[in-house]
Amino acid sequence: MAEQSRGTGGRPERPQYYVCWMTNVDPAPRTDKTVEEIRQEHFAYLSDLEARGILLAAGPFMDRDGKRHGAGMMILRAGSIEEADRIAAEEPYRKHGLRHHAPMPWQWAEGAVTQTFRMKARDFEVK
């Protein structure tokens, strides 16, 4: 994973992110695992990426009524598009052939995220 380095004027360069659009394969192939087993692997994989500082965000797409629409996306911090592609290819739905993915370079230029973690309460807040 690429580390943040110093740019001109002593300011840190922005890390490079990749948006990985995940789309469902239709028709879905048969797998040797249940959808629930793959879902649990998916959550564990995303948790691992987050703990390692690779995953910025992930989630499903929703329609106006709040129902899932298609698959979703992951925003990954990686050193290259090839690295992002390898990381996305290991996502369990993708690995089991249930989704396609397409990484796209994305530069986080505006906005801010503040997170509060209450570890004992197992609670967090994103503002």
C-alpha cells in the first residue's frame, strides 16, 4: 500500500484511492457455498481491509425506496490500479464468481470525515 509522502511545500501528498464498482453476475453461477457463508466471508474480508487501513468505505447501492439496487462499491487505498484490482478480486462475492468489479482511480479532494469509536460500548459514529 502506498504511504503518504511529502509533496511540494512540505504538505503531504494525497493518498490514491480507487473506487471499485461491483456488479452482480447474471445469471449467477453455482457455488459450493451458501449465500450466507459468502456473506459472512464478505464482512470478514471488509473488516480485515478496514483494520489494515486499505478500505475507506464500502456499501450497497440503494434505490429511492431504500431497497438494494445491484451490488455496491468499495473505495480502496492502494499503490496502483493493479493493486486495487487484486484486492477487489479477492472480495468473496467476486472470488466466488457472483460479481464483476471495475476499479477506477479517484482522488479524494474535498470533504471531511470524523469518527468516534466507543470500544467498550461497541458503538461508533461518523459525522
